[in-house]
Amino acid sequence: MQSAEQLVLELSNPDLRENALLELSKKRELFQDLAPLLWNSFGTIAALLQEIVSIYPVLSPPNLTPAQSNRVCNALALLQCVASHPDTRMLFLNAHIPLYLYPFLNTTSKSRPFEYLRLTSLGVIGALVKVDDTEVISFLLSTEIIPLCLRTMEMGSELSKTVATFIVQKILLDDVGLDYICTTAERFFAVGRVLGNMVGALAEQPSSRLLKHIIRCYLRLSDNPRACDALRSGLPDMLRDTTFSTCLREDLTTRRWLQQLINNVNGARVALQAGGFDHMLMN
């Protein structure tokens, strides 16, 4: 087996890069400290970014082939490795590398190559938010990550929807993220509308994993007094009745979250000192 060092060196050689990408992405769990090696070796991150930028022209009109998708997703898998590692995470963020992935999240084609591209890109962002770090959340909020996640939550595959909803959940669980979403009525209702639509879709095609993230998002929103007040009328009836009883039968944690959410919403005070979201919209 080739060493990690040898394969990383080969990334800088255009003739050897495709195979090196494949081998490194397949064996990235086996190589210890691959992330610092990728980050600190000469020209490697530039080579990975070159792979990403090279497929921008086939995004619109959508002409991405399966081979192109597989190759760039191997590069993204290595970037996820860098995003996950404690020694390279903030370096990765401070270099604004996530922004290179946003054009992929902006695509709407539902073909398999594009779906795989979006899912792998979301995996990189998911790796960043997995560790609770306000600095990461603040960076992401300074970009267009919320609208991009909301788009995927509306039109992606079940797996992509799940990862995008997980990212929104992790943003909301940080106080900075909750404040950001609940600062304006427009932001709150944008998130609430997408979550509501997803609940409606899940009644037709249940997914306990996706439902778990949606309920956790609603529960966290209910920690904000104005949002909680708006959820009195905005929480889907399907979460209040027995629509998802079967889906959640085995999931005690999510059942508890749902009960807590309903308790929070039912106990919300109508008259808020600063006025609710409806008051903000009228102003």
C-alpha cells in the first residue's frame, strides 16, 4: 500500500492526481493525521481547490457527468477530513474554503451526479458544525448558508435533507444562531415555512431520522419567546395529533422533545413585551 505521504505528493501531479484522490479518500480513515498533512504540504490545498473550481462550468447548464462528480467528491472528502480535524478546522475556516462549495449547494438538478455532489458538500459543512463552536457558527451565518440549507431541505433527497436539517439544527442550538434566526420575522418565517412543508411531506413518506432533526429545530425555536408565540399558530397540526405516533414509537428521546415542544408552545404568553413577529411584520 502506498504511504499517505506519497499519495499526497501525487496530488500535485495532474497526471497522478485522479488516482491519488481516489486512494486517499478511500483510505482516509486508515491514515492518522491526514488532515495536517494535507493542509501543511506544499500545493495540496491549491490542488484540491483546482479540482472544485474546474467543474464550475458544468454546473449551469447542468452537464456534470458521473465521473466528474465522483472525482470532485473525492476531493471534497479530503476537505471534510481537514474540516473535521481540531488542528486544521479553524485554518480551513479562516481561509474561507467553505465558500468554494456554495455553488454546488446552489444547484437544482436532481440527477444522481448533482445529488451526490450536494450531499458530499453538505458533509463538509456538517463536519464543521458537529463540534459546538460559536466561531464556526458565526462564520457560517456571515455567509448564505441558511438559504442554501433551506433550499436543500425543500428539494434534496432524503439523505441531503437530513444533513441540511442537521446543519440548521446545530446553528440553532448555538445562542448566536438562535438570535440570528429570530432577529427578524422574515428569517423566522422562512425557516418555519420550510420546516412546515417538510412535516407535511413526511406524513406521506415518513423518515424517523429526518423527523427527529425537524422536531429538534422546532424545540430550539421555542426557546425564543417571540418564536414560541408564533409557533402557537405556526406549529403543524400533524405534530400535535397522532400522525407520527407509529414513526416515533421506538424513539423515546424524540417523543420527549415533541412533548416538551408542545408544552412550551401551549404555555407561550400571547402578549409579549416587545410585540411578536406579527407586530414586527406590520411595522
